[in-house]
Amino acid sequence: MIRRPPRSTPKPSSAASDVYKRQLLNQGQKFGEAFDIKSIEALVPISPRDLENIQPAVGRTAKVRIGIQDFTAKIARVSPNLDERTRFAQLYLNIESVGNLYPGSFIDVTIEGPRLQNTVLLPEAAEQINESVWTVSDGKLTKKQPKFINRNITGIVVESFSLGEGVVLGTVPGAREGMAVTTEMN
């Protein structure tokens, strides 16, 4: 959500209005809104777990998208407390060039996180019960329990571990440690 900070000084650099030429207005009737474009910031809710994964958050680069238009932003600050209802923190992003962004706009945000060393990205189908993974070594099933770091839209990020001949995707009915299997390559 894009918002104007309450303490910013409005300057008539952008206005939304429902007033037409020669229209009469009554005293106290709201007819538009003015705000300082430089004071626009994006409020982004973030779960505590995701916030932990991007530490240190302040100063990180983010991509803000509205429709097909992208903007570059930086995380300026993080709320000190979690929202009582959602239990999410708030990130405040300073947008470098606001273009067609206005207060009240809904946006999509992608934040560039830290580069993770010694990790493996597994497809979701590799996950078994209790955050375990079946691998194949010497034609036999081996159960591994790597440390799960994060889940995202592309899969599951885990600490690096020996993949053997490969990782089993999907469930294997009656699977047990040491069970003989044959592998197929896609």
C-alpha cells in the first residue's frame, strides 16, 4: 500500500479531483487531495520469519510493481512492533522515482535477500513427512533430514547435503530405509 506520511508537508504537486469547470463548491466540501511526491513511501507487511531471512533489512533493494510498471525502492525502516491482528511487521520503502504511484495504490513488492551459501533448492515434491527427503544412494533409499531454511514460490531452500544419485520426488508407498529402487532421469 502506498501512503503519505502524516507529518509530511503537502505541496500541490499532484492532485486528484472530482471538480469540473464552473462547478460551485460548498464551504468545507472536499474536492481534491494534494501531497508531496517525495514523501510517498510504500508500506509492506512482512511475516517475522521472512523478516528474519532478509536481515539486515534496512538498506536492502526492492522492486515495486504496479501493473506492468516497475520502480526501484530501498527499505528505509522496519516497524518496531508486530501488528496486533496480523502479527506481521511493516517495512517502509522509499521509492526512487514514483512516476504514476499515488497514495492508496496496491503494489507487488520483491525484496532482494542475502545470498545463501551451501544451500540447495529442492522442488516441493521432494519434501516427505517431518521435513525429510528421500535420496537414492547405490540403488537404495536413504532418508535425509536437511535443515529447512525457507520456502518460496520456486521450492524449498535447505542446507546443502549429499544428494547421492538423486532426490525422490513425490511419495513412495511403503518406503523404508535401504529399500532397493531404480532411478529414472527426466
